[in-house]
Amino acid sequence: MEQQAKKVQSILVFRLGHQLFGLPTLSIQEVSPIKKIHRIPHRSGKILSGLVNLNGELRLSVSLYALLSVESFPGKDIGRMIAIKREGDCWVFPVDSVEGILSCREEEIKKASDPYIKGYMEIENLSFALLDEELIFQSLQKDPA
Amino acid sequence: MNPSDSLKELFRTELETQSKVLSQALIDLEKKPDDPYLLETSMRAAHSIKGAAKVILLEPIVRLAHAMEDCFVAAQKKQIQLDVQRVDLLLKGVDIFSNLAKTGKKEMGQWIGQTGTVIESLIDELSDLKKGTETAQRSETFISTSLITAPQEKVLRMTAESLNKLMGLAGESMVEARWLAPFGESLQKFKSNIKQLSLTFDAVQSNLKEEDLNDQAKANLQMLQIQIKNIYEQYKKHLIDLADFISRYSFLTERLYQEILNSRMRPFSDGVEGFARIVRDLGHELGKEVRLEIIGKSTLVDRDILEKLKSPLTHLLRNSISHGIETPQERLSVGKPEEGVVKMEARHQGGLLEITLSDDGRGLDIDQLRKLIVEKKYLTDEMAAHLTVPEVINFLFLPGFSTSKDLTDISGRGVGLNVVQNTIKEIGGRVETTFEEGKGTTFDLLLPITLSVMRALLIEISGDFYALPLSRIDRTVVIEQENIQLSGNSPFFHFFDQDIPLVQAWEILELVGTRTSERQIAILVSDRSAYFGLAIDRLLGEKELVVQELDPRLGKIPHILAGSLLEDGSPVLILDVEDIVQSIKSYLQMNPKPSKQTKRILIIDDSPTVREFEATLLKNQGYEVESAENGKEGLNALNLRPFDLVISDLDMPRMDGITLLKEVRKDPKLKSLPVIIVSYKSTEEERLKGITAGATAYLSKNSFHDLTMLQEVHKLIG
């Protein structure tokens, strides 16, 4: 009989360039096919890419590649867009591919001190970096402002 | 047990609704204190609030509502009559309710704690009121309560965010639905492939000799033939079903979209709910009797426009009551009824929404305004005297102009009318003011019917789609490479008989672009004084776009008004032409056109407004301008300094235009100087007189706004 219930999290794993990353599915609003991004005059920069159409509304599109300093590797994979949401603020970011959803337990995380990364994990033969969504949201909230 | 959040939300909604009902009923009761319908309505409203407050466990509100309910019952029983003071007291109660409705769910308890003492004393006063004057106890039962209320349209509330999401999803459904038609067509093509299969089979079969086939082979071939035929038939049927579905589905998505678009409209009455109260309170404060009439309550207005109109309409209303409507004594003395009337009317007229606010007060005192203009040092006495009536009225809309002697709360802040005009301009409308001295003033607001749909010109800049509101564009022009000239580093081209500067759109928008010297496609935009050419990559035609507000986190983006989506779901940004014209002007000032020897023009006119206007017009074209107030001054200037051209009025003090012309033509130095006469007088007779006296050209003063004057100037001196 376990003393405490092990905390299990559901993680969405996706690929940016050569690397795999994960975000808790609770933060994810939806995954959609890749769409055209419209540059915003006087506002678009490295991180804020522009505006994109999500469900008929114009949303802010950001580059996680730029934030995490990763190079894109388009290859044969069809790109996707992931929409994340927190307290009414929504951001969309393109990724190279979405690998799937995994469950992971808290203790399986190997802590790391790399920027934006909570830790490294290996589940069902997939090695990926679990992102620190708090930190990411904070950075994004500062940027367009 | 704590009332849940959703219960509290329901309570707030009910409180808000009932407060409005009570407010209106009380105001009407003031004029008709015995009206049984009004008393019943008020009693029921207070009763509902009491019941709702009980559920939410807000005890002070329960008691307040109960006290008010008692007053109404007493009035129904004819024990008291609701006079002005009593209505005032009851309205204070309504204020408590509406203020409570405005607090957040979490703060309600706290707010009641803070206002506790006010509520208690109000309850006491109301109890006294209920006992009121001791009228003879009549044993009549109060009026029967079987009143028929008019059937009302059921209104629901939803957040703006929900509505936007609905719009977005409906729009996206239409985008996805558009995929169906081309898909259907490709399936049609597939049908012909099957047909081809069947023909190939026939060919194969015809090349086989009957005697070469054994029974099994024959059977197989037959089966093959039947199978191909079946596939073909079934496929054909499915295609027909699909075509039907595509047509039904497209129709549905379009209707869904239209309905949601239409749900943005609300009746005008929604936006004027608080006004009766303002009229009553302000009237009392100033000792005036005023009645508000609202016409066109059911006229549909875009909900955003209605929201934005609240503030300007409130201000114009307060203005009318404080400055327009006279005191009852004054009104009687000029033969008007004691009660002044303010009318607010909304109607659709010629594709626009027209909202009129008029009063039957004293109108505008133009002379008083002239004095004020001088007092505030805008103009000298003499200049102010020369202003036309519309010019004087324009001063009312300048920031800081107030006609109130003291800055009280009412409308003397001197900011108001300017803000009104700006808000109206923001919506894309305009204000027109008319008055009749002693009879009243009218403000006419002309507005677009909806903000949500805009007719625009679709263009491409640096690979992205942009749109320009059609109403703000003059023309589109294609300019061949050889027609682009350079003035220093600034390119320009010739059109409308003038040199028009050409600026690249991507430069103004700080995008990445390429400077090519091939043919340019330019959009002609203008402000009141000059044209500018905005060069773009591609012209894509006219579209009707549904406007979306951009994410507020982006702030106000320079040169951008809003966003939208195309039929295929591509994002579009709608450009702010005013912003762009301003930027073009600044950009050009940094790279000014070097003069090939700047031409100098002398303007002679006794109206400072005309002088200012003409001077700006000409300076923007790169001319050097000097001005004079009358013929004598003009002649002096001509003798002192060299000029290339004179533009002169006819009617002026101290030497009119004709005399000036004669003097100029007499002088050997000035004899061949081009002179353009610009005058209000434009009969053939006057023209002839001017030309005979020596005018090089004769224009009428109506031609300022169609650039004839500029064309003439350019023709004469280049």
C-alpha cells in the first residue's frame, strides 16, 4: 500500500529541430495544422513572430525556437501549431512535429539547470526535455509588452 | 451555506435589470404619481429584489427593498402620495441597488459593510415616509393587480469574448466549408476514371475470342463486368448525395455566420437607458423643467457603436440642459411652455446611422461666442467679427473651449465638445451643428451602421496581406518606370496635374522590402492639402471584411487599425490611413524636395481662415508663401519683395481686388505678374470684370476642395 499517491502528469511531447520537448497537457489548449503567420509591423521580432488564424480568431504566434535557441529542421515532417493558454492569455507556436502524449511520474524527472528546462526524462524510449511552463509563460508575458 | 458564484451572478443581473425598471418607473411616477401601472411595476420590482437578496443572504438589502416596497404599497392604498422629495429618496435606494450591482461578486459583502450606515439611515427615512401625511383612512381596496404587461423580447447576456469566439468559429466553419466544392469536383473526375475502367474492360473483352475461353473464364469476366458496373452506379449515387450535402452545408454555415454578425446589433433604447434619470437630476439641480423624448427606440445599432456613443451623448445632453434650455420663467417670458424638451432620435438614413439630439432652448448666441473667442485670445476683435457662423461654431469644438463662466461639475470643463467630436471621428462619423436663435439647437451625428464590416481594398506588402478602407482611398495608379522622376533622393510622379511624392509602404511599416525600379503600383491617399502615393507590391481587389480587434497586449500599433481574415482563412491587417499620411509627411520632411528654385506666392485675403488654409495648401506643395490682409498691404509687399504669383480675393477693405489688379497692371515691374482672383462671386459678369481688369485666372471660392486652384497654380508657375 503506497503511503502517498504518486503524482502523475500528462505530457505532450513535440519536436523542435533535433530535440524533443514536453509540456503538461493542462497548459495546452489545442494542436492544429500549421498556418500562415502574418508579420506585425513595428512589433514582430525574434520571439513574437506575428499573427495567426486559430479557430477564426487572430492569435499571437511566438517562436519557441528563438526562445529556446533551437534550430528548426523541417525535413519530411508536416509542421503543427500548438496553442497554450494561461489565465486568459493565449499563444500559438509552430513545431516540427507532435510525437504524442505520455504519462510521467514526478520522480522520474532528472533535474537540470538548463534555461527553461525542468528536467530530462525518458519514457517508453522517448528522451525529451520537460519544459518549465511557468518560466516560459513569464517570458512570453514580458515580451510583447 | 454560502451562495455559489453563479447564484451571485444571477443576483447581480437581476439587481441590474430591476434597478433600471425601478428608475424609469420612478421618473415617470413623478409626473403621474397616481398611475396604478407604474406603482404596481415599482412595487413588484422592489419585491423581486427583496426576494433575490434573501436567497443571497444580503440582509440589509432585504430590509431596504422591503422598506421601498412598503412605500409603494402605501401609495397604492392612497395613504401617501409620491412627490418630488419622496421620489428623490426612493431613487437613492435605487442608486444603492445599481451600485451594488456594479461591484464584483467577491466584493459584495464588503461593500455592504462599508455602506451599512447609509443603508440604515435610508431605511429609517423610508419608514417615516411610509407613514407620511395622515390622509383620511380610506377603506378602498387598492387597484386590482391584473395588469397586462406588454410582451417583451427575451434578452440574454453574454460576454464579448464568447461572442468573438462564436464569430471566429462561424467564420472558420465557412472557410472549411469552402474546401468541399473543389473536393467534390475532384471526385467527379474520379468518376470518369471508373468509366474509363469500364471501357478498357470492353476493349479487353472484345479482343478475346469466345472459343478461347473456358467456362470459368467466362464466368469471371461476367462477374468483373457486373462489379465494375456496380461500382460505377454506387459511386454516381454517392456523388449526388455529396453534392446535395455540400450545397445544404454551405448554406447553413453562411446563415450561421450572418446570424452571429447580426447579433451584434442592439436596439437604440439599450443605449439610452440612463438618460431619463440624468435629465431629471440635472433639471432639478439647475431649477429647470426638462422632458426627454426618445424616438426610434427600436432602431438597430451596432453594440460597439452604442457603447462608444454613451459618453458623447451624455455630454451633449448635459450641454443642452445647462446651456440650451432656459429657466421656466425665461421660457414663459418668450412664449414657450415652461417645460423644455430634449429629443433624441435614431434612424437609418441613406446607408448611415443618424442620431439627432435637439433641444427647444435658446439656440446659440453667436455674438457671445465671438466675444469668447476674442477673450480666449484665439483671434483679434476684427478677425472674430469676420468669421462666418459655421466658422464660429467650429470654435466650440476646439479643446479647452468652454462657454461656462465657472468650471462646475456640469459641463463647464471646457473639454467636452472636443472629446465628443474626437470620439465620433474615431468611430468614423461626423458631427453637424445647427441652431435657430431663440428656438433651439440640434446636433446631428452621422455614423456608420456597423463597425464590424468594412469595405476595403486588398493589397499585398512584403508577402503579407493588408487592407485599406475604401472610403479613405482616392485612387490606385500604375506608374511605369520611366514616369518616375527623382527630386534629390525622393521619387515622385506626375498625376492630377501635379507632382506627387511616392513612398514605399514597407518603409513606412518597417518591414523588409526590396527597392525595385520597375513599374510601381501606388495607392493615392490624401489629407486636406495634398496627395501622396503609397507604393505596394500587389493589388488584389475589393473585399468586404469582418473587422477583428487585435490582441490588446500589442497596444496601439502605429499605422494599423485592426485585423481580419480572408475567405481562405489568411490573416489581413487593416491599415490606418490617417496614421500613414502623417508618417509620409514626416518622412518627406526628412527628405524634402529640393527646390529647383522655390516659387514665391502672395496670398491676399481679409479672412484669416482663408489665408491660413490657402497658405497650408501651397506650402505643402513646396511653395514659399506670404500673405496680406488687403489690397494696400498686398501692393506694399509686391513692391518690397519678388513674387512669382499673386492669389487675391475681391472684396477687401482698404483697396479691393479690382483696384489692386489695376495698380499691378499699371506698374511696369509687375505688369506681367500672374494674378489669380479667388472670389465668392462667380457670375459671368464678375468674371468678365476681373479678367478685363487684368486677372490671369478667375476661380470661385468653392474650388478649394477639388484642387482646381492647385492645378491652376501649377499651370501658371510650375
